[in-house]
Amino acid sequence: MQGLYHLAAEGEPTGGLLGMLFPFLMIILVFWLLFWRPNQKRRQQETQMQSALAPGVEVMTKAGIFATIVEIHEQDVLLEIAPGTRIRMLKAGVGEVITPAADDTPVEDRPDFGDDDKPKG
């Protein structure tokens, strides 16, 4: 019987505390690299964008509404979503600033150019 106890004692792990904590430390490192760090960068960029808002800038809210900034207050902004239609929204609700795309098409080649003087029908 003494031989069985001797074999069982040899099979016990002897890695110690560091061997047990190493997998947990690796999991925490992976979570930090994949989730927390990019989220911090995204939050920092969002805060920077919200602090740079100015009247007259076209924005898209996080709900997908396109609007133009009319007034800026401490915590909120006044947006015009249609002529004469204004809404008040928290700055955190502004998703992104819309920059107009450069249109390289000459004015004469645009489909809406010169249609006013053509006879209808």
C-alpha cells in the first residue's frame, strides 16, 4: 500500500503560485489588448470630435438623423433636421461630423444643370 501513496505524491503539480496565475494573467492581457484599449481610443476620439463641434457643421446623430448644428451649449446642441424643424440633443448623441465629398464633375455635366430653361413635354 505504501507504493500507491508514493505514486500519488509524485503526480501532484509542483508549478507553484506563478504557474497557476500565468493563464489568468494571459487572459487579462488578451482582454486588455482586444477590448479595453480600442474602446478607450474610440471614446477619446469621440470626446475630441464632440468638443470640436461648431454651428453650421453638418452631423449625423447616433440614431442616423442628418442635421445641421444651430447652437452649442454646455452639454447639448440644437440641431436643425429640416427647415424650421429643430431638436435639442445631448452632445453624446452626435455620432459623426459629415464632411462634404469633393465633386469633380464639371457643373455643365451635372444632371441638374440647365434643366430650368428646357420646355416641358
